[in-house]
Amino acid sequence: MTKFVLVEAINTFRMRYVVQLNDNDPAEWAMDTVVMEPDEELGQIFLGQQVMGHRVVDADEVKALAVEDNKYIKDWTTQQVLDLLTVKVKDE
């Protein structure tokens, strides 16, 4: 029998942006610009992943959660979701 365990995690990145302002603009405006999610970044570094929690779910809930996060798969069968979007651990 197969068990499905949902693990929710947050990935953290350190991002750097350089914002060009006019000489008389307050420097704080640069932070407002970054909050608006500009396309250009100077660089980024992955800082890690933090697991927020886990719980056992059934196949129907796996499909519902997958569709909630990925609207384009709404017409997929539950089996397609399980086959293509879940991580399989193999006993060795």
C-alpha cells in the first residue's frame, strides 16, 4: 500500500537589486521599488529550505492541492498527477 505525505516548505534566497534614483529622491524609495518586484536583479544566493510541516493525505487531496497550485492541470486524472508530480522513494 502507498502512503502520500504532503511536506510544505519555504525556500529562502538573498536577493540583490541596484535601483537608480534621481539625486534628490530619498534612498528609501529604492526599497519601495524592490517591493514592487522589479524584473532586474543584481544577483541571488540560495540560503536553504525550511520545512514548515507535514501530514498524510489521500490521492484525491493530492490532486486537489496540485490543481490549486497549477490551474493548467485541472483536466488531468488523479493518476496522472500521482505519476508525474509526486516524489517516489525507492527501497534499496
